Amino acid sequence: MNMTYEKGLDLYQKEMYADAQKTFEQYIASLPKGYYQQRVSAEFYRAMCAIFLNNDDAEYLIGQFIQNYPESQLIDQAYFAMGKMQYQQKKYSQAVYWLSKVDMNGLEKDTRYEWQFMLGYCYFMTNDYESANRWLFQVKDIDNKFAAPATYYYSHIAYIQKKYATALKGFEKLQNDELFAPLVPYYITHIYYLQGEYKKVTSYSPPLARDNKNKRAPEIAKIVGDAFFKLKQYDSSLTYLRIYEEKNKQQLSREDIYLLGFAYYKNTKYSEAAKYLERIATVDDSLSQNANYHLADCYLKLNDKNKARQAFGLASKLDFDKIIKEDALFNFAKLTYEQLYAPFNEAIDAFKAYIKEYPNSPRIDEAYNYLTLAYLSSRNYKEAVESLEKITKKDATINTALQRSAYFRGLELFQNLNYTDAILMFTKSLEYAGYNQQIAAQALFWRAESHYRLSNYENAANDLERFIVTPGSFGPEEYLIAHYNLGYAYFKMKQYDTAITWFRKYNSLLNDSRVNTVADAYNRIGDCFFIQRRYWAAIDYYEKAANLDVLDADYALFQRGFSLGLVSRPEKKIETLKGLLGKYPTSSYTDDAIFEIAEAYNILENTSQAIDFYKRVESEFPNSSYYPKALVQIGLLYYNSSDLENSLAYYKRVVENFPNSAEAKNALIGIRNIYIDKGDAATYFSYASKLGSIANISATEKDSLSYMAAEKVYLTGNCEKSILAFEDYLSENPQGNFAVNAMYYIADCNIRNNNVDKAVEYFENIINRPRNSFTEQSLLRISNIYLNQKQYEKAYTYFDNLESIAEVKSMLLDARLGKLRCAFELQRDDQMPVIAASILSTEKLSPELERETRFKLAKANYRSKKYDDALIEFSKVAQNLKTPEGAESKYMKAHIYFERGEFNRTENEVFSFAENNTPHQYWLAKSFILLADSYAAQNDFFQAKATLQSVLDGYSNTTDGIIDEATAKLNQLVKSEKERQSVKQD
């Protein structure tokens, strides 16, 4: 039995643990009761064999031994074995438990060192550094195989605890250790760096940074680069930082990127520096503030003042470094002013913010000076006026700026058709008239124009007369136009002699040049004489206008011919009007001229020629107001020629087709005379009885009296009573001579009472009757009603009908404008070019209507994807950015270029927009958001973010969606940048 035990022990000592374990198990199984000491030893070795064999039951067996034999002399070896097993399984807390039970006197010397190291290491792994140090210290300085690892971990703990001298001493001892030599240089390098021993870093570590086999070479390169940087050896610094970047591209932190950028900056490699510094500002921290501040300097060195301005602006928004914040704000304001970049009044706001924030700055006087200059150069006149008025102590410079800003704000309001507010601004500017005489004169001129547009002709005339004698008015084009406009103002006030005087002065100043306004002035002088029945004088001036052969020459010829008729010169009248027909065959006065030629031949008793020209009216102008007149005249001429049948036929056409017209009454008299001449009164009475009240003289008188009574009520402005009176009239005289008049006035009163639907009924009744004196007006009004109700289909139809019959130029223009507006809303984009062309060909078309027409045509072309055509029209409208259409057109130009991927053109348009400014800040802000999109599309994320930030900083309206849009786009850009950096670091 003892032999079996001895055999097992021999096998155990020979490390034949499997055989030894079996032998010990046989021995244990064969032991009778009693043999306690032998059983203890055998079970101990059986458990140790299981441990060495890494058997699954090893922990169980050694645990059972410890539990069953706690008083055994082998218990310390058992504790050690259990602790070592837990140590090897990385169960460090459990290992500490078992190893702590060991009495070192129960261990052999070599095992004792191992036990001490294991305890120190386990404490290290459980972050109990004090306990770890106690055990590692006992091993590290004694010659044994655990001294080196004990020294390493002891030094590592010192490193963690920032006891750098102790750590360094230990790591230096390990520099030649085979196991730890590759690891310790990093710690030595880092400790030198942390101790501020930068020269030691730069002498010790560079070879390590260049060692491609060293896994920690990139980290060492970074430390070496930073150490050289601290020593202001920027060239060497950049060398090692680039090594770090090259070996660590996917794991650069924001701090790494900043350091690289700053190193390039210090090496005066500003372009490369900018590429790195741009990537920093993903969060609001001191790093971003520093990066933006130095980035701004890079851009200044690269002569890119716009980007420098943006970077200074971003740096000034952060509070981490007060010195940087102040300097950045001043430079942002200064560059904004110098670049004339003030889409949202940034320069003014920035200088005001600087003065408020840093009142004791040594640059405060410079800031005040720039602020004043910014006010003077600002094109954001609305904000400028508001800001300047808030200044309590105004010196001459501020007053000059206020005069200028108020004047230009008035012009903006004028161009946006807000004449009342424009007058207020011009008046404000005139309060400072003494500072700039030319601006004072211009303010008077444009205030006069505003009064004129509001039909305040007397105020307009007063301002224009003041303008003409004001110093500073001589020279500008407005001085000449003022004389012309004065003529019109007095013409509107019916002071015709005074109007003549000013029109003559105007033409004298222009030496009767062959220009539109001179011709127009001659026509108006002619009109003044005509109205005063001074026909020979009128004829002379109409002739002068006609001879110029420019604007309204056909009108001048017609009026000359008509006037010649009034002075009993029918032959000259005919000659003049035939000249009109020959020279201007498409004139709107053609039907007038033909009818008047017929009238002249009638006076000359040239019946055949008279009939021929009346019949031209009949055949060529069936919708003309001259049509029923011509029919009556033909009937009369046939009657005078004893051609009673033809005469009767023409008279009856008038009576039956135009029953309530004045011509019908004349025709009925002719019909009566014809039947009386025939001696056939019975037939006349039979015919007349079918005509109703028109043939009843007493009824006609009653009709007239009833209508006149109702009309008198209407003229008092009492619409309620008017409607009742006119309805009573129509009830009694449904086919009365004044039925159309009554229906029109009822419709007009219903509109005034906001009863639009009722008005429509009456207008439609008028329109559905034969052509009458209210047909055109009714068509225009019902068209506008449907247009205002956004019933564009109906409105378009009525406007189209009006265009087909309109005789007066103004009515024709109204019809075409209505068609344009309806076609635009109905998206009949294929019709828009033709309609627009008809409007743009109109003489004396106002700038406002031309702008509206071209703008709608441009948008229609854009919707039809005719981008080139759209750009042509948008470009014309965008020449005046003071108007809403001009501002939107400028944006649309940039938008089209952006959609085409023409980013340079997009940027040029937006910068041009900003340079010229506009009161319509919404479209300017939209353009800057578009500019940010353009930068983002080109991967210039710094510019994109800075541009969006400028919108957020400068745009004041928080309800129109601009701030929300800019915020969303900025957040998305920041999020995308963070995601890209995260991907790189992963």
C-alpha cells in the first residue's frame, strides 16, 4: 500500500500528473479507516494533479481539501494553489481571497516571490493600487524572475498616480529588459512630456516615432510633435505631427486636427492650415473659438477677406477666451464694413455690439468712426433709419447719414408703391436738408412724385416748384422731368394755362428734341387749347406732335383732324385723317378717323363718299361705339337721297339692335318721317306699337323723369336709397331708355355695400345686352371681381371678351393685364409669352406694370423648364432690387444656376445681391441659405456653416420660416460632420 503512494509521489515529482493522479486515486480507494495523514497527503496531491492537468474538477478537489483538512500542514500550499488557479483564470478578486490566506512561511522561497507578485498583480487588476504597491515593492528590487514585471506594474501605478519621478525611475530600469523594452519608451516619452521636459522628449523620442515596427510610434510621434511645438520649433513639430497623421489617419481627434492646423499656421503654410482648422468647429468650445480665430488670420494672409470675416464672426460668438472674443468681434465688424457686406446690417450691429460690450477699449474711438461710416454706406435703409434715430446725441455726421438713409428708404417705399410712407420718409430726410443739397432736392422731387401718384396734385406741384429753385436740382435728369411733371400736375388740376406754360418750358429746355416726352407735351398743350376751345392753337401743337412721329403721333393726327372740323375746314380734316389711316393703319384711332372722315364728307354734301366711309365703319368695326351712329347716318343720307327703302332698313337695324340708345331715338324719328312721306301712318303706328316705351313720347318723358329722380339719389352717395330707386325704375320700365344705366349704378352700389354676388348679376345683364355705353366698364368690373375671388377661369373669359371689344387704350391694357394674371394663376404657361408681348408693346407702359409682366412671364418660363428664357426675364426684373419682384428674381437667378450645378454663378449672384442690398430681406436670406447649399455641395462645410450662422445672427423676422430653415440646415451640417469624424475614428 505504501508502495502505491510512493509510486504516485514519484510520478508527481516527474510531472507525470495524469498517471500520478490515477495512482493517488487507487491509493485513496485502498486505504482502510484510520490512515489519516496518508489520506490527507494523497488527496492533496490528487488535487494538485488536477490543477496541473487543468481538469474541470480541479477547483472542486482543491476546495474539498481546504474544507476537509484546514489544519493540515499542506493548507498554505492548497491556498496558494487555489489562488494561482483563480489568478490564471483572471478571477482576480477570488485570487486575492485565497492568496491572502497563505502564510508565507508555508511556502518555499521561489514560490514565495511568485505568491507576492501574484497578489500585487491581482490588487493592480482590481484597482487597489495601494495594496498592489505594497506587494510589488517586496519583489521588484530582489533578484528573481518576477522582479521585472513587478517593477513594470509598480511603475505603471506610479504613472497612473502622476508620481512621474518614481514611474520614470522604474521604467528606465526596464529599458534593456527583453520583455518590457518595447513598452517602456512610450511611458518614458510621455513622462518627459508631462513633466514639461520637452528637450528630453525631442532628444530621446524621435527614433521611436520613426520606428515602423513600434505599434506606439504614432502616439510617440504626436508627443514629439507637440514637444517641438512647445519649444517653438514649428518646422520639426510639423514633421512629427505629419508622421502621426500618416500612421493614424482614421483616428484623428479634434485636438489632433487642431494641433496639425496650428502647426501649419505657425509654419506660415496658411492654405494647409485652413484645411485643418475648418474641421474643428463642430461644437461650441474653446477649441472651436481658437481654431476660428486663427483660421481668420489664415484667410487674411491668403487675402480671402470674406472667409476671414466669417471666421472672426464665429470666434466672436464664443465666450471662452475674452481677449479673442473682443478682437474677433472688432475684426468681424471692420471686415464687414470694408467689404460693403451688410445684407442684414451686420457691420452696424457688430460695431454697436462692440461699443456696448467694450466701452473702455482703446479702440473705442475707431469703433465709433467705423459705425458712422457703416451707417453712411449702409443700403439697408429701413434698419439704418431706425438705428440712427435711436442715437440720442447726433452730430453732423449722424445727421448726414440720417438724411441719406431716410431719402433712400423713401425711394424703396416709392418703388414698392407705398407712396404714403414714402412721403413720410422724404419729409424726414428734408428735416436735414442743410447737410446735402443734392439729396434735399431729390427728396423734394420724389415726394412730389409720391403726391402725384396719390392724386394730391396741388402738393405735387408745390414740391416740384420748390425742387426747381432748390440748389442741387440743376444738372440731374429730374430737373427736366420736373417741368414736364408740373405740366401734368396743373393739367390734372384743370389749370390749363399754367399747364401750357410748364409744358412749353419743358420743350424749350429740350430744344424740341425728337423724344417721346416732347411729343407728349405737345399733345397735352394741344389738349389744353382744345378744352378751352382755342382750336387753331390746338391744331398747331397737334401738328408739332405729329411731325415728331414718335409717341402718340396717331392721336395727334386724329385730334388735329377733328379740330379742323370744328373750325370748318372739312377738306383739311379729311386730308389729315386720311394721312392718319395711311401712315398708321393699325392705330386704335382708325374707327374714329373713318367715322370723322365720313362726317366731313357729309358736311361737304359728298353723299357717296360719306356713305362709303360710314359703311367702312359698318363692315370693319361692328363692335365699335361708332357702329350704331354710322348706321343712323347712312339711313339719313339714303333718306336725303330719296332712297327710302335703304334708309328704312338702316333705321330699323338701329332701333331693333340698339333699342335703348340715343341713336335708336333718332332712327325712330327717321322711320316715322319715311312712313309719313309715304302717307302710310298706319304701318308706322303698327310698327311703333311693337317697340314699347321707346315709341311712346309720353312714356319716354315719364321714363326720363323716373330715371333722373333715381340718379339724383345716387349722386348723393346714398347707396341704400339709390338701389331702391333704381329698382323701382326698372320695375316700371324694364326696357326703359335708361335701363342699362340703372343696372350699372345698382351694381356699383352693391359693390360698395359688399354685396358682390348681386352686383355680378347686374353686370352680366348689361354684358348680355347689345353693345352699350356700359359694356366695357361692366366687363372690366366683373372680370376684376372674379379675379379677386380667385375664380380665374371666369375672370379670364371676361377679360378676353373685354380685349376683343375695348376701344380705349387704357381699357385694352386692363384687359390684357387681367388675362396675364389669370393665365399665370391657371398655369397656362404656353399662353404667357403672347399675352406678355401684347402688354410690353403698350406705349407709355408704367415701370410697375412692365415689372409685373416680365416677372410673371419669367416664372411661367421657369415652370415650363425654359430656363434660358426665364433667366432673360428674371435678369431684367432683378435690375431693381428695391421691389419684391426684383428681389425674388435675383434669388431665382441664383436658384436656376444652383439647379444646373453652376456654383460659381450661384455665388456671384448671391454676392451681387448682398452688395446691392434690398429692403426685401426674406429673399436675400433665402439666397444666403441657397449659398450655404452651394458650399455644402462643394464640400466646403466651413463656408456653409458660417453662411447659415450669418443668417441666424442677422435675420430678425422669426415668423416667416427663414430662421427655422437655416437652423435645420445648420444642425444637419454639424451632425453630418460629427458622423464623418466618428467614422474616421472608428
